[in-house]
Amino acid sequence: AIADPAGAGQVLLAAIEGSAARILRVDPRTGAETTELDLVSYLGARWQMATSYVIAAYNDMTRIQGTGEAPLIMGIEAFIPRTAAVPPGHAMVDVGYGRLDAGAWYLVRHPDGRYELHQVPDAAARVAVRTIAASPFAGDRALYFGGYDANKAPAHDTAWVVRADAAAALGGAP
């Protein structure tokens, strides 16, 4: 449960994957849902290319404490249509039945309901940010990003972990 940016108490967030991927805000008292973020449109506009299938909050949504009002962060995996032009700054991985953006992207959701798109540092060929965790080590202000999705293909030694400064990861330019 999180605070509703409209001030109506606590709400639940749900990430819906697919070709109509979105983040829903659900009022637990009434069950009423509101699309908080249309992921396909948002990513398409930010990346300047079409997306065809998106998974967000792959394994979890992580609240990062000790960073002001505790934003939520969630990883992304996005399929890009084969016919879509790829703008500079994006790399693709072909998994046979589709192309994936290989830039290790994630969303930061601020308590006011505003989203920012960010990329894991040194993101070359890193598909699917699956989990994000604050460092468990005393005094370490870092986030650890981990991921990979074999996407139905045999894989070996493909998972990855990247450490990033928390302040830079939450406040750096997307």
C-alpha cells in the first residue's frame, strides 16, 4: 500500500504486463482502479520508438528508504516491433520471436504519482531489470540492480548485477 497522490488515503499499485501494459492504482476500500501510467505510450514517447509488449515491476516494486519521501522503483523489459526504427542510445537483442530493448531501464515513482525513466549505468546488452535492492551494508548508499530473462532460449552465465550510487540512480537524468 502507498499513499494516494490525490490524498484519499492508502492505495495499491499493480503492474499489468502485455501489449496494453500499465500501472494501475487501486482503492482497496472500493476496488476502483485508475490507470496511473500507460507504459506502452509512456515508453514510446520517451524512447521515440514503438513498444509492443512491456513487463514492469518484473519481480517487485522496491521502496527506497532514507531518500526523502521514499520513492518506488521498478524494472522494465520491453519488446520493440521489428519494423520500428531504433533511435540513438538504444541497443536491441533479438530473441528469435522478437526484439528487446537491451538498455536496462527502470522507473522511479515519486510519492506524488510522477514517474521518471532511468537507465542502469553501464547498461550495454542488459535485458530485463528484474529486481532492485538497497544495499544491506552499513553506511553503503548504493542500489543493486539485477536481471536477465532468457525469453524462452537456452541461456548460461547471463544474469547480471550492477551497483549504483542511490542518489545518482534516483535523481540522475533519465
